[in-house]
Amino acid sequence: MEDALVERIRSAVEEVFNDRDLDRINDETFSPEFVNRNAVEGTPPGPEGQRQVMQRLWNAFPDARFELEAIAADGDTVICVGTMSGTHEGELSGIPATGKRVTWRQCNLFRVDDEGRFVEHDAIRDDLGLLRQLGVMPGGGTA
């Protein structure tokens, strides 16, 4: 099962995130109770909430990509480490577009139910490094 979970996440990163296939975020792949622990307050649970999360991110970074560097599964949990990159061309949490190209490291954790649907997402991200690259926090430079 763990190999299948790893492949499921790898496929989701490529098809949903990098290829912008919102049709993959549906009731067959995401539980109606799915929760993204990093979503902005007021984001609904389930596939609709995740579609909103992705659309907000793509609005801010239309060319966003996530490059997987490491991925592993243990039981019902998959952890993937990688680098997100993109050009800040739209509003991000109140920060107006800067036109700056940014990269930031992330560790994403996904949990699935017995049917293999995503039920939870959490992440550890270098958001301070991102804010510095955008020029809204002192420090500048890349993360």
C-alpha cells in the first residue's frame, strides 16, 4: 500500500499542481471531510476547499511548480519534501504582486483514508524566506 500512496502523491503533484488539472480534485480522490491545515480561515472542507486553495495559489503564482526531492510513506501518511517556485504576479494574502521570482522549501504531509482518498494535508514551509524574497520582510535573498 505504501508504494501506491507514494505514486498517488507523485501523480497528484504532477497532474494537479504542476499541470493545473482541477478535475483531479474530486470526491474520488479527496474525502468530503478533507482538511488542509494550511488553508486560509473560512476555506471549506473537501474537494471544493482544495480547489479554492489551488486557485488562490495559482492566482498569486501563475507559473508555480513543485519539484519533488524526496517522498516516503508510512502507513496512511505520505511525506514529500521539495521546492516550490514561481513568479509573484497576483495578490497573496494581502501582499500585492511584486513580479519577483521566488523559491521556497516545503515538507508536505498527506493522510489518506481506507479508500485511498486524501483526508488531511499539513505542511512545514519556509514562509519567512518567501516573505524575504518578496521584499516584505527584512533579509532579502533566496531561501
